[in-house]
Amino acid sequence: MEERLQKVMAQAGIASRRVCEELIRENKVLVNGQLASLGQKVDPARDRIIVDGKPLRPEEAKRYLILNKPFGYITTSKDQFGRKNVLDLLTGIKERVYPAGRLDYDSEGLVLLTNDGDLAYRVTHPRFELPKRYVVQLKGKITMDAVYRLRTGVILEDGRTKEALVEVLPPVGDNSVLSITITEGRNRQVRRMCSKVGFEVVRLQRTGIGPVNMGKLSTGAFRPLSKKELDSLFRAVKL
């Protein structure tokens, strides 16, 4: 059965569909000895597909994990500085999973890891407006004007942010604490939003992605999603 090449690659656990599209554009994919083209249809049972010099592996069993990322780890596959990667924390996982979306080096909390390219694409694409929840510590005492601006949208260099759900939580020492839920996925968005309203982020932790919550998962630990969580996540992204 023929399907689009980037979908076949994502289903085989290469990366998210978006990253697979980039690999095709970068001429790193061959089909039957010829450079592949974006949108090309292939039959994985019949066609020989080479990705970055290696044969495409048969489709793996799907894995769905969440991990509580510690400070000082990256979620990208490559890093020129040799920093620690969240994948280094996984033990006993034979399938090649990858993070669905990014979480900054200096941020902590919930990371979804999977080899399901369709799910990864829908979790990260802003079109599906999947909410991501963060607990943010800010230096100093928050003002209601700042809270109002965060809720209604602030103008960043890449445009105005959408409305956000913002709740003021009990302070930690001299630091204010907010719960911020956004449906966009811009680079370092929450940090930039807070900076725009005049507050420095001291600590940022992601606590939820759609219907999936981190709960009491300890720092550096991971676990598989339950069937209930996975079903809820599929419904949230319309899979």
C-alpha cells in the first residue's frame, strides 16, 4: 500500500513528520537509489528507502512515554555543545523514541516522547491548539496589570500572542508564581511573554500537555502513558 514518504518515515520512528520533510528537502533520503521528493508516494514493503545512509527500519511497535526533564538537559537530537540529552535518561526502551516538541535547556518538566510521527506532528503543530501548562516563578511581586496583559496577549517580535489562561499561585519567598496555559508553541514563548510585561523568569516548569499531566513523576524519571491518557490525547488532537 502506497503512502506519502514522510508519513512512512515518521511511522518507522525516524522523527516527526515535519523533521522527515526536512530530511527529504535536504536530499538525505533515497528511494530505490534515486533522490526522494517531498510528497512522493512509496510502498515500504516494496520500495528500498535509505535515510541518511541507512535503510529504513520496519515499523516499530508504538511507544508513548512522558518524562520529567531536569534543568540542564536538551530535547533536540543534535547539540554542538555536547550537552546532556533527555534521551540519555531512558533505560530499557528498545524502540527509538524522540521528543514531541521542545523544552528549553533551562526549563524543566513534562516531555512527551514517542515514535508515532502522526501524534508528534499533531501535538506540536499550532493548528491543533493543544494547551500546554506551565508553572512559572517570577522575580518580584506580580502586578495585576501584568497578569491582565499576559491573559489578553502581548506583542512580541513575532506578533501578538493569543489569549492565555493565567492564574496567580501562592508565592515562593520573594518570587511570584503563576500558572500559565498557552495553545501556541513559539520559541521560548512563556519567558518572552513574562519579560515583555517586566518580569524575569526564575524557574519554569511544564506540568501538562493537553489532557496529560505530570503528576508526581520525579525529576529525571519517565513512565508510559496509560490507555486512558493515550485515548484522551488522541481525542484532543483528533486522531
